[in-house]
Amino acid sequence: SAVISQKPSRDICQRGTSLTIQCQVDSQVTMMFWYRQQPGQSLTLIATANQGSEATYESGFVIDKFPISRPNLTFSTLTVSNMSPEDSSIYLCSATRNTGAYDEQYFGPGTRLTVT
Amino acid sequence: QQQVKQSPQSLIVQKGGISIINCAYENTAFDYFPWYQQFPGKGPALLIAIRPDVSEKKEGRFTISFNKSAKQFSLHIMDSQPGDSATYFCAATHRGDMDSNYQLIWGAGTKLIIKP
């Protein structure tokens, strides 16, 4: 498996500000992803973090709002820019590792963001 | 066609009973079907996964049953315990499609409560 840590674990931010979430994996992984999850709901993929190049965003998510970096194989950041209360959510980092039979996907503990 | 439909939305089972959660999919190209367990305040944790070349996979008290012709798969939790109370997500992906970036298509989730 892969051990994934995220910082911060939670934050309360004012509208109009930005927050950068860090994701660190304990060893090399193939893919890294960022998800958003509203409490009690399923996961929504924001983007795939590509090492050394621009992230690949899903429909409804744009780089200006959610800039992502992945400078190496084990670290990525997600910034939530110009926040509004609608951005209040849990943000999850995930990574895949090839186990031979599968590319298993593992998740960090999440960052709980509240925008006031 | 990319959807994974999960049911029930919530489930209450007596301690020692069998918990059954079902998922259905349309995309016959899907070839990897994982189940995730998520406790409140935590990220999803990979529980068990199956490929379509087998009809059943068992790991301890957890079993995936897979019906390729019906395009359905289910999670069975035997001898359910209060510690199994969590939200369970099924997912699916097509690992052979590099363009998909191995993105998981998620079910809506099932909140499972095991009554002591």
C-alpha cells in the first residue's frame, strides 16, 4: 500500500483568500489525483496531477481556480483560489501504485475546508 | 454509460448478520472493480478488488461476487460487526485505456450501520 499524508488536516478561511493543500506519498507512485467530497456524498475528481506538466482537469474545474503542482513523483499541491462558501468541502489526495495485478489507488486523510 | 449505480443508499444490519451492497455498471470495457471503506473524518481505504475473469474473491469476512453477464458486482460482509459501520463505495475503471488515466468511476456510497 501507499501512505499518504495531507496538510493541513482542516482549515477555516475567509472568502476571497486562497489555501494550498500539500500531499506527500511515502514512496514513488504512478498517478496522483485530487478529489472533492461533500460530507455524506461520493467523490468528485477535480484533476489528475501530472509530474512536470500541467494537470488534467475534469469538466467543471479550471486551472485558475484550482492550480495544481506535482514537482516530483511523491509530492503534489492543490490550491483553492479566491474561495467562496461553495468551496467548503473535503479535499482528498490520492495516488496509484502498480502491484502487478492492479493499479491500486490509495487516499490521504483529507483536508476539511470551511469558507466563511 | 460511465455510471456505476450503487444500492442501497443506507443499510442497517444486526451484529453477526450478512451485509450486502450491490453495484451495477453499463460500460463493458470496465476491468477492475474495487470496494472502498470510509470512516467519518477519514479518507477512503481500499478494502477488496476484483477483475472480471473471476466470479468471486474473498478476503476474511469480505467477499466480492461478480456477475459479468448481468454487469453487476456486490460486496458481502459476513458476521458483520459494529466496527464495520462505515460508508462503502464501489468503483470501476478500464485499466487498459491509457487515456482514462485509470480514473475510477464511483458509486454513490452506502452508509452501513451494524446494530449491536
